[in-house]
Amino acid sequence: MKSIEIFCDGSALGNPGYGGYCSILRYKGVEKIIQGGEIYTTNNRMELRAVIEALKVLKEPCNIHLYSDSIYVCKGISEWLKMWVAKKFAKVKNVDLWQEFLTLKGAHAITTHWVKGHDGHAENERCDKLAKEQALNYKQRAKAC
């Protein structure tokens, strides 16, 4: 399998509020940026949306090193998800996104790496900036309507 790095972050203004996400996919030194947002959402939803949108871009099973400042995403993927599935997602928030993640995960091998946010990690800082820009864009679009 190809090895790929995915760096991701999400943002919500107001939490819930206007949200944005960003993922940077890196394969053999080449990067692709995926970004977007939603009008009314939470930070955790945007953190997970960043992962989901990155997975949608992949065309074949990959060995993925996923970097996030979200404990919710990292532990959700590496520790909690198996239990949530066994309990049919009882009392779990964002079930729709976790189920979408499971569909997209497929044959990928995903290793999560938690990075401290706002601590100088270059890719995390870039994702944070772009995710916040997306949230602000959605806020500005809503005010213009």
C-alpha cells in the first residue's frame, strides 16, 4: 500500500456556529489541500469532516498517518470506535459522521498521531488557519444573504 500523511483540523465560530475544516494530504512530497465548511456546526464535527473529506480523495487503500490536534478524532479512530460500533453507537454524538468514516475507511490502515494545537506544528498551524478562514467565509456568505 502507498503511505500517505494526512494533517487535519476543524474550527467552529461559536461552537456551534459557522464551521470550517482543512486537510493536507501529502504523498511523496506532493501536497493536496482539501477545505470547506458548514453554516451551523460544531468543532468536533469539523475535525471529523476534515478526515472524511481527505479519505474521499483517496483512490486506493493506503497506509495513512493521520495528524490531528483533536483527541476526539484520534482516540475516536484508534480506541473508541470499535466499542461504539459494538454498542450500535448508543449515546455517541455525530453518529452520521462516524458511520460515514467507517464506510470510507475501508481497507485503509490508519495510524493516528495527536499533535498539540497552537504549538508550532507547521502543518497543524496551516490547517488551523485555513479551517478558520473557511468558517469566516461561511459567516460572511450568510450575512450577505
